[in-house]
Amino acid sequence: MKKLQIIFLLTLSLNIFAQKNYYRINGAKPSNENTYLKAKENTAKNGILEELLLRTIEKKDSTIHFVRLMAIPNEFDPYATTKKYIGTRFQIEKFVNEKQKNFDKNFLNGKPTFINFWFTRCPPCIEEIPLLNKLKEQYKGKANFITISFNDKKTVDDFIKQQPFNFQHITDAKKQIDELKISAFPTSLILDKNGIVKFVFGEVTYDIQDIEVIFDGLL
């Protein structure tokens, strides 16, 4: 009888102190693992399931996972090639600054980085600029914000006189963009403090909240 009581108390103790996993799916309120698995199953019915772990918060008795679930159309994902760079270091040293000198390979180290590939005659690129400016203002000094374009410097300078775009601009980068095989615009990358690509986004108009969650976790 005494052994049974000890086993019961140990089991109770383990249950009390076990970490419970909760999931915030696409910004919704925390839900349990069963709800999460069901959401994945339902999302997969509409295409190829893309599951992104945006951030994890460890608490005393629970773990909260911020997750984004999306269904990618079966026939085509314009960002599939770019997503292959996730987990690799972004080679900033292949690009040149305003003085036509290559960036140091450690230029991005120490802060998370947001890199936006765009061009001045791209309507969805232009549409998201106000949101990107707000994002930069929100994390000003805490992260790097860079654009990369195949447009020449004069074209970009003339554009931002009319439409402010408060990022650091890398221009004349057609060769490097072609080498990266980026053909969908806009394309945005989020890098961690070591310059490693962690996330790839297309137009971010509906993704700003997810990006804020990511940055809060990377800082």
C-alpha cells in the first residue's frame, strides 16, 4: 500500500511540474496540442502545408509556441528557391556600399536583419513601403534594415525623394540578385544576429504581426 502511495505521489508530482505546450496559431489565442494538430490537418487540405515556428517562450510551467500555418498552392511557390537559403549565412560581402566597396562579411553580425528585395516599378513593393518604414521605426537601432535592388542609384534616389523609404539601400545589384535566383518581388529575408537566414517572406502587408513576433524573439 505504501509503495502505491509513493508511486501515486510521484506521478502527481510529475504531472504538476510537467511543462505544458501551448500554440498560438496565426496570432490566435493559445491552444492545446490537439487543436494545433487539427489546424495543421485542415490547413494541409488546401495545399502544401507550410509550418513556421516564429518564436518560443519558456515559462515556469508551460511553453508557448508562436506558429504560422499556411497552405502553399500545389502548382507553384514563387519563393521555393529562396527558401532553400534558410539556415545559411547571407553573403553580404558580395554586395557593395555607396563607396563601391564590398561590405565586410561580418557587417550584419550583432543585430537581426531585415532585407527587402524590390525595384521602383514594382506595385506590391511600393505598396508595402509605409509598413516597412513603421517596422524600421519600431526597431530602430535594434536591427539592420536594408533594401537590395537592380535599379541604379540615381533611379532609387529619385524615387525616395517622392516616396520616403527609410532603409539602407544597396543598388545596382542585378548580378548578385540573379546569382541568388530571386525573381519574385518583393522578397524579404529575416536574418538572426549571426547573419543566418531564418525566414523568407513575399509581400509583407498581412505578415507584419508575424514579423514583429520574430524580431521580438531574435533580439
